[in-house]
Amino acid sequence: MALTRDTDELPPVVPPIAPAKPNWDRAVPPAVAFAWLAAGWRDFARRPWLSLSYGLVVFLISLAIVAGLFNLGYDYILFPAVSGFLVVAPLGATGLYEKSRRLALGQPVTLADMLCVKIRSGGQIVFVGLLLCLLMMLWNRAAVLLYALFFGFRPFPGINEVLVILLTTPLGWALLVVGSLVGGLFAAFSFAISVFAVPRLLAERTDALTAMGQSMALVWNNLPVMLTWGAIVVGLFALSLATGLIALIVVFPVLGHATWHAFSTMRGALDAAEQPTAERGAAGAAS
């Protein structure tokens, strides 16, 4: 028997799903940045040899890069390379994020877990890494061009002489100001797209563009606390430079652990942003 259907009845109209309008403002006061730093220190103090070993690896790699620049005759990019360290640092701190994540969940953690991190988003973190490396390369090239604009096509005189020029001459002061402004733009952009993107790619399955976009949205809408956190990072990194990078053995792990706690604080905004869309989608399907 053929099935008949009443063609006079129209199916119910399902209202369209409105686009989500997430509120990225977490209303976090600037003083919370110091609470993140304190939480990072607490994670460092729990099984500190793990974090110290990780920091030692970062220190030795940094030392090898500096020595390589001198041995290969690339000492003229030493200053932009050192400042560019902050551009790629979030990627190098994944093992520290993993330790803090495991400590928060009450899971055991070993040095192998920190050095061989299982990224939940898989190869998506590679895109973030490539972008950060590209930004660092662009900054190094921009720094060389700035030197040429101020001093012409003269051979690089050496680190000692350049330091004297930068610190004692008006032309050197101008280069320091312009270079700091240009470098600050590179650092601010890389900080905004990576500070929360890398921890999220480690902890959740998502794509790189979504993670970077949401990281930038969180930073832009929470500028007071993020500027405070950025100032803390720059200040502690300057301390590391003043000690010949030796302080990096402790500073880098503490900042890495603290960044995970910053992500944990802001993570609620990511969940809240996705929840309304999911609820509306479920309601539409039920209708």
C-alpha cells in the first residue's frame, strides 16, 4: 500500500539560530596578575626539580643560540634575537603548562611528561609555532633595516661599540626609542595571539585560528590585567638578561606555570562563549 501524506500541512518553522555574542570581558582587576605569579611559584615549588630541569634546558638552548650567533658572525642580530625570545616563549613553555595542568587534576607528572607533551589539538599547534617563528624572523629583519636607516650601510662594529653608541649618542637614543616601539608592536601582537592559544591547544581539541582569535579577544577586552601581566613578564625577563640568562632557570618555569593559571582564569570566557551557541543549537534540533 502506498503511503499518503497530507500536503496541506506545512512543517513547523524553526527560528534561525542567532549568532553568538560572547562577552569576553572577564572583569578581572589588574592585581590578579600578581596572584597568577604567586600560583606559578606554588607550582614551581611542588616537585621543583622538574621545573628547574626544564628551566635548565631552556637556559642551555638559549646559551647555545647566543654562542652560535657569535661563532657564525651573526652577532649583529643578537639584540633583536634576545628580545624576540619573548615572541616564541609561549610555545617553549608547553611542558610547564602540562605540569600545572596535571597538578591541578591531581595526576602524577614526570620530566618525560613535560618534555614530550601530548597536544590534544594535534598538529594545530604547528601552525601557531610557524606563525610565531615567522614573526620573530620579521622582527629580526626589521631590526637590521632600522640599523641601516640610522647608521647607513656600515659594517657592524661589534657589541661593545654598539652599546656605547646606543647609550651615549643622540642617534643611538633615537634608535633605541624607535626600535623599542617597533619591537613592542611585534611583541604585543605575538603575545595577544599566543598567550591563551597555546595552553588551549594543549588542553582542548580545537583549531589554531579559533584559539588565536579567542586569545586576542580575551587580551583586548581585558587590557588592564593583561598589561599588568605583560609588564611582569618583561620585568622578570629583563632580570634574567641582567644575570646573563642564569635567572632564566627559575624565571622561565615560574612564568610558564603562572601563564597556565592565567589561562585557567580566562577559560570561563571560552566556555561561556560556546555554551549559548550549543544551547540554541540543541533547542533548534528539539523543535
